[in-house]
Amino acid sequence: QLQASGGGLVQAGGSLRLSCSTSGRTLRSYEVGWFRQAPGKEREFVAAISWSGGSTDYSDSVKGRFTISRDNAKNTVYLQMNSLKPEDTAVYYCAAVEDRSLLGLRVTTDLDKFDYWGQGTQVTVSS
């Protein structure tokens, strides 16, 4: 149900923008997170955004370089990745979990809390 796209091959220092969208389900009331998994490593948290867009959180390794945002009218969440490093190479997944709160400020970093996952998109950063 979730579709991650925008991955590719880029040189170190370059930029990519990932997109996460759905077909047949609105993301409006869902918190969305981005996670990544490098070969031989555990899947790890990258960034998350509340359903309202009012709260975001980032892992320390990407803070200041990546920006998560959402356009609920387009049913899409973005991950803008700047100043990419070879260690950012991984398959990037988006995930969603419903949040029925009125304020929509909850942000979750625990991957076990997310119910819906996309298929992943490969990001490769060459040195």
C-alpha cells in the first residue's frame, strides 16, 4: 500500500529526494517514518513526521542533512537528503501508523510501532 520512490546512485555530497505515497488509502491521519537498512545491518530509524506535520524527529546521523516533510493534499511524504555520504547507502523504507489524536503531534521512532511498510528504494552514494 505504501510506495517509496526516488532512490538512485549519487556521488558523495549530492542530493536525492525520496517520496512515499499510497494508493487507495489517505495518509492524512497517519504518522510516517523513514527507515533504512544497509547490507548486513539492522533496519534503523532515519526520520519521522506527525500526521499534522507539526512534529518531526531525526536520527543523529542525518540531523542537519535530511529533511522530512509532507503534503497531505498530495498524499505524499518526502525525505530530502542533502550532503549525502557513502554511509547513507541503504535500502530506504517508508512506514506508517495511524494516529487519531486531534493535534497530530506524535512522532514515533520505534519501527515495531509502524503497521504499514513500503517496498523500499535503493540509495547508493559513491565516494
